[in-house]
Amino acid sequence: MKKIILGMVLGFILGSTSLMLVAAGVITVKDNVFPIIMNGEKVKLAAKNLNGSTYLNLRDASALFNAEIKFENKTIYIESANTGGSLEEGGLRVYYINKTKYVLYSDIERHFAVAGINASVDEASGSVTLTKNGVNASTKYLAYLGKKYIPFDFYEKSIQPLLK
């Protein structure tokens, strides 16, 4: 009889504790439906709405703010290129994505016509080919957050000489 009463008391305590935790912790998570605008441009960024607050993926947001994310020893490190959120090299904004330097294709393509460069983008292969005076330069681009990024070393070695 003592075992039955002890079992009932224990069951009541565990059951009521579980009910209190469930009632106190109602969490609502939804996909974000609000547009995200940065510097006047809509950006495609995965976000969640948690109990009325919008949360962004840290790696995706870091690319927008030109920061590098590291996770070491159970600590998240955020390293920004500078306090302004963008790094300028030779008047060009440079982005760090997965520890690699990139330039935004749309930032440089507007200079192509003036410099006499023909550019073609192959969406199927994810590549860009530039041609000037019979000289071709081609590279893969990174499609990230709805934009195309060109590796910075390709820009320095292949595009800058064509722009001159």
C-alpha cells in the first residue's frame, strides 16, 4: 500500500511539474514575412520570427555586414573588417564570405562598357567570362543571398588590367 501511495505522489509531482513547464514556455516560431532592406536594396535573407522578434542566421547576416564568424571553444567570435561594416580597397567594397575575399559583381559590371569589356554570365555553370581585345578571362562566381560575388584575387589579376 505504501508503494502505491508513494507512486501516486511521485506521479502527481512529476505530472504537475511538466504541466507548469508546458504552460510557461509557449514558443511561437514562424518564417519571417517582413522584407529586409539594406542600403535601399532588398536582400534575400533567411529569418525566423520567434515570439514577435526577428532572428537572422548569423553567417548570412555577417556577409551583409562584412564580418567573419568563428566558433571556437564554445565561443562565437565576430571579426568585422572595420567599424563601418564595409572594407574599401581601391574604392571597391570587399566582402568576406567563408574566409574568402569577394567583390560584388554588380559593383564592377557597370565599368565594363566604358572600358570596352564584353561580359557574359553563364547561370548554368555559375561562371562569368570577360573579353577585351581578344583576351578572355573566366571565373566561377559565388551566388550568395541572391547576388553574384567574384573572387577578389580574380578581380585583381584579371579584371583590373582589363579596366585600364
